[in-house]
Amino acid sequence: MLKVVIMGASGMVGGYALRSLLEDPSVERVTAIGRKPLGVSDAKLTEILHKDFANCADLATTVEGHDAVVYCLGTYTGAVTNNELRAITLDYTVEFARVLQIGCPNVSVSFLSGNGADPSGKSRVAYARYKGAAENALLEAGFPHVYLFRPAYIYPVVPRKEPTFAYRLLRWVYPAFRIVFPNLVIRADDLGRVMVDVALRGAAGHEDPVFENRDIRALASARTGSPALAQHQGADHGHDNSTERTTAL
């Protein structure tokens, strides 16, 4: 029976990841760390409220004894200032990894990165540089397994208030976009489920720690037994339409 920490469970992807963890029979306990209550009640779930992710020292004992971490904490480009983007995307990740090394150094980590993340630091796009630096920090931390997920456009599944105009536009063109560019989209529920599955069970045959959007789609298809995932992406029928949360903080 596994014990798992989830960061960012109030976000869109984190919400689906939390649901997958609570439904997984191999998971005994889920510790959700966040700034505000989730409004979720489950015998497996323990919520830890933490206000300042720039200082996670108090969480060292909280994470002790856990087997895996699903890290979905993040924000949207254009929704915050550059300083806030760097703090949330990079600094919070580095600080949590530091504390995780102290309290639970042998965990497996699934990290929500992003398409175009640049570990070289040469990208002109701030978000790509910060995500790349966060990836580097996790890989260099010495955890036995680090899985880096780089989704492209994440389809919300359930209608929500989009954070920026670009996201409103993408949602509007999504029906055509997913047909023309199937490997540039992924459903939020599929992404959350795959991140959890890989954190708990690994990904046999995938030696690279990086999972690009194409890889995530392939895993989602293989692990649901559905060869028609590309056509299934974005189809709202037959899916749970419970309320999604729109921010990861």
C-alpha cells in the first residue's frame, strides 16, 4: 500500500490527479499540500495547509514515509508577473525538492512541466527557461525516479473561466485543432491520470525521464485500452463533469 504526496491538487490537472489517487486501490494515504482547503472528503485524504511555498522547511516531517510525489503546482503565463512566474514555476519547486530530500529522499516524483521546457536555459521564453531549470533541479536532487511531463495544450474537459485570452481562443478552436494537431493537445483528466500511474508504477520501456505530449497520449491510450484516443480527445460525453478548480495555488 502506497503513500503519496500531491502538490497543487486545487488546480485543473491536480484535481484529476487527486481523484485518480483516491480511486487507486494501491494507494493507502494521500497527503495534499496546498494553501487553501480542497473541499474534498475521503478517508484516504489528509490535507496540509501551507501558506508560503518559498519556505517549506515545516513540511520535512509531513513528507516522511511517503513513496511518491505528484507535483502539479503552477500558474499560467500572462496571468501573473514575471517575478511571480519565476517564483511559482522555479523557486517553489527547488524549495520543495530541498525539503523532500531531507524528509523523504527515496520518493518517485511526477512533475508537471510544459511543452517547450528548456533545460539549457537559452530559450527567450521565460516560462520555458523556468520550467527547464525546475526540471534540472529535480533531476539533480538524487531522487531514484523523476518523471517530467511536458503537455502542450491541456483541454479543460469541463467549461471554466479561462485565465487568459489565448486560452479562451484555444478552447474555441479546440474541436478543429485536436484533429489537425492531435499531438499538441491532451485532456486534463488523461494527463492527471497518467502522471499518477507513472509515479506509482513507472513506465516500462520509456527510459527517458521526459514525457512529451505524444508520449502522454500514448500512455493514456495504452492504459485505458482505447486505440481511438485521438478521436476520443475532447469528446465531453460519458465523462464526469464535476466542478473543476481553475487555479493551482
